[in-house]
Amino acid sequence: LVEATNTNNGSLTIKAYWNEVFPTTPMPNAIQGLLPSSTKFL
């Protein structure tokens, strides 16, 4: 379970969580689409 306290930190937390659970799998666009549009993935 990922809890977001605010937009930016929440998005970074989700990305960090994904990278930890699926280190060799890029985050799908479908999941990125669920995140706030202001999120930038490097």
C-alpha cells in the first residue's frame, strides 16, 4: 500500500515502490497515467 501525503511526494513514492518491487520492469504508461499530470519521470 502506497499512501501519498501530497502530489509530488506521492508520485515519487509510487515510482520508488515500483522500482523496488519490479527493478527490471519499466513502469507502464497505464500506471503513469493514473498519477498526477504534473509528475515528471526522468
